[in-house]
Amino acid sequence: MTPRATEATGMPDTDGAPAAPAPHGDPVLRFLRTADRMPDRPAVRDGQRCLTFGELADRSARLAAVLAGHGVRRGTLVGVRLPRSVDLVVALLAVWRAGGAYVPLDPGYPAERLAHMTQDADLRLVVTDRPDPTPHPGVRPVTVDERPQGPGEDAADRLPEPTPTADDPAYVIYTSGSTGRPKGVVVSRGGVAHLIAALEHGGLYADAPRTVGWNASVSFDASVQQWARVCRGDTLVLIDDRLRSEPAAFAAYVREHAVTDLDVTPSHWQVLRDLLLEGPVGTPLRLFVGGEPIPVSLWRDLALAAERGLVEAVNVYGPTETTVDATAAWITGDRPHLGLPLRGVRAQVLDGLLRPVPDGTEGELFLSGAGVAQAYRRRPALTAERFLPDPAAAAPPGSRMYRTGDRVRRHADGTLDYLGRTDRQVKLHGFRIEPGEIETVLADHPDVAAAAVTADPARGLAAYCTLGPGPATADAPEQTAARLLRHLAATLPPYLVPSRLTVLPDMPLTANGKLDYPALSAAADRAREARPTDEDGHLEPTGPVEPLIARTWAEVLGRDRVRADDDFFVLGGHSLMALKVIAGLKRSLGVVISTRAVYQHPQLRELARHVEDLLADRP
């Protein structure tokens, strides 16, 4: 039976938000109490190091003193540019202990995007493990091990920690923006305290300390509900990007460190499922599944696994603008749904005139309560558009609600069904994506006349463009497409780079002259068919391994036919699809290959040779 299922998310409330659970205080104050109570308990570990709560408290205090010495006060924004390691947790806690708010700067992001975020956040300090190759004017790098100024080892102890308020900012996370530039969401410390308390109240966080796998990038809000759990006494096990790309190694690492709680997207779980559920049944793994809609088949599979005692799975939903999670549902039965609002959250389903709609009627979801973010940084017009006065009679004076853009339907029992978006925003593999941002960057290239981007859950992002007059029109379309994809990769983070780009002679238009997005895929097919090809030159899969790989590729890529000389990435493959290929080959051939092997051998025949070598080397 699902633990504390009757308390999972509170009770639905139509007149006003349920009373927020009494928080145990600011996250940092909770952490300090935890460190005093059990200093020797492991607090955070990565592949090489482990810090106890006492050690984490000492190291974060020293760095907080350094930051304070450089002028960090309540509300100061501090950049954090570190890989997922114990040092990252030290830095995040230190920023909070100094009174500041952290701005995650992913080391894997292009320099142009990092420069925009640094400038928009007006950063003066960045905690980093290496000098910036292109330093930003006026930005001072600070290392995690830098010592406070002043005599003696106890310099940190002499600096009193600020007394935070619930309205102080905790972090600014940048999300994809429809206008072509990312927007920074300012979230308060009170919002983080509310999140932890609400998940505790619903039984989603267990009463006793657990071991939590930190799986999400710090640049995404899902990371907050993972790493901030150290403040309540849970142990963090950091899962770096290398492990995330190697399903077998990921599963082995989770088992080795006895991880009890894990956040995953539905797409990632489909790759990890067999690896994490195989072997003897012990303590069931508690899964926090979110970031994108759960397909019916996956929901039913998770519900069955929960019945068998293999997992305890909960579907969590919430935009960045409402501090990570706003609703939750234990995954049981046959119908995917968002569940009920967390305690302290009011969920209203309204029509275009902001009037409540009857149960069973489609409307737009508006969220209010303690978790609503403060604003979009330096975007007052957008803030006013998305954060509206709460019209509910029971709402306290000055309350605001966030317009999610999600279409939902409420059932009589209060549970919410997700029906789609009111705009073009999409969720792919857990990432929130505004196609307009990619279109703007593509259209900025001097060779491009017009650009469009579509998204498909099975095949990812696809870009289309037409070319203006110039020398680029003389190049082969494939060469132009490759050059434009490199342009996008140099400007956008990896999750925003389309897996394929097609150069079209003209953009398809509707009868009233607007871009016909549904017709783009067919236009791309016609463009490819019009190019001269040598069908007899293609190689058909042969031998014992090639046909199996071809069937796996076809299933993952959604194609009817795959040839032996086809390139996985030219066909539209991307990193998450590569994980699905790896899982498929393990099922069909019993062989485990690395993600790196898919990149090193993108042609099917080359990959088949690699797999044959692995099979030959088995005892």
C-alpha cells in the first residue's frame, strides 16, 4: 500500500488554499540544527569524497565568511559555476548562509548564454573551480577553498550569520524564454521552506532521514527538491553527468550507495527501469517522477511495480514559478493525473475571463500560495502578465496567482488531469522549452531568412529554415544544415539544440498566410525526396547483429526502415534516444554498451562491429 496515501497531498479546497503546514524554519537554520544534532552522519557524497554534516557545516561557514568579506549581504546574487560534486553543495549552502541567493551557471552552457545570465543577474562574484577563459568585466571568481581574511582559523566563527526573512531571495533560475532570451525566475527562501514543509506534511518526504540521489542539473528547479533535502537531515548522493549517460553504471551506483529516493523524468525512467528493478527486492525505491507528462502505459507499469512492492512512485508537478512542486499524486490505478494541490497551494481552474469553470470542464490552471515566485528578474511587463492578483474571496489581501499556461480538467474528487498547453511551450525529457527562443537564435544567423521549430516527444526538437540570397544557397543543404546546427550549439544549451535541421525552399503557409507548423514535417520529407539520391548505394542490414540494431533504431527513432549505412544522429537521434538504444540492445542481445560508443560509432554498421567485439570478448 502506498505510504500515508490519504495524506499525500492535502484536501482539495474550492474557497481558499488549505492552511500551509507550519514550516520548521528557514532551510539554513534547519541545516544548522541538523549539523549540531548529528555531526558525524554522512551529509553529501560524490564518486570520490564524502562530507559529514559537521564537515559540511564547517566548510560552508568558511566560504560564507569569504563571501561576506566580499560584500555579500541579504539579497545579493552570487553566481555558482561548479560541476555536481560535494563542492557544489558547500557553495550553495555558503551563499545562503551569507544571506545571498545563488544563480546557477552550468559549466556546459555556451559562453554567450553564460554571459547573458551573468549580465542580467548583475553578478559581481562567481564561485568556481577554475578561472573563466573569458572573464566578465567586474566579476570576481571565488574558489570553494578560499579562506576568510583575518587572523586565525576561526575567522568564519567571528562573522555572525544574517537572520533571513521569508521574502529574501533564495535563488534565480533561468528558463527558456519565448522572446529569444532566457528569463530569470526569482524564488524566495520562504518558498523553499514551504516546499520542504509541504512535501513533509504530505508524507512524500519520509520522517526518518533517507539517502537521496541528486540527479537533476542545478540549473533546473527540480534540483532544489533534491539538494535542499540535506537541510532536513537526508544524505545526498550526487549523480554526475557521466553516470547519467551510462544507464548500467547509473543503476550500479544507485545500488552501491543504497539510494532510497530518486527523482527522474518519465523518459529517463524508461531507460533505467529494467536496470533498477532487477535483482532481489529490498526497500522499495521511492521515485519522484516529473518534468513531463507520464504516458498511460508507463503510469500503469509504475502502478503495478508499486503493487509488487518494488517502488513507491509519486507524480509531482509544478512550474519553476511556483517553487518546484505544486501538486502530487501517488501513482496507482490506470489514469495518469496530476493529483491534488500540496498543502498551502490553491489550484484554480479558470476560463479566459478568470472565472472558475465547473468540474469536468477544461480551463487554464492558476496557482497561488506560499510557493509563488517573486518575479522575473528585470522583466516587469512579463511579470505583470504572468503573476496576477488572486481574485478568490478567501485570498489574503495582496495575494498573487501564477498563470501556468497549462490546460487542465478538475474531477469531482479534486484531482487534476493535464490536457496540454495554451501556448507553444513544451516539456521534452524534463526540460522546459520555448520554441520561439530557438527560432530567434536561428533567424539571427545571416544566412537564414525564416526559421521554425517543432517538438515531438518521440523524436525531440526539429528545426526548419529558408535561406536568404547569398553564397550559402550554393552549398549542399546537408552542409548548410550542419553549419547552422553548429551555430545553435555555440549559442544555446544542449537541451535546446534541435536533433535535426532541414533547409526548405519555402515555408508552408496557411490560407491566411501564417506559418503552417503542422505541415513542416511533410515539407521536409518532400525536400529530401527532391534531392538526388542513389538508392542502390545504401546497405541493407545483414548478419546476426545489424538487423537487431536496425529494429532498435527504428523503434526509438519512429522510422519504418533503417539501413546499415545510416547515421543515428542524422536520422534525428539525440542523447536520450541513445540511452533508449542502449536499453534496447541490453534486452535483445544481453550486451551493455556505453553512450560514448553510440557517439563514437554513429553509423549502424560501425556500431554493429563494436557490439560484435563486445560479444566475442564475453567469457
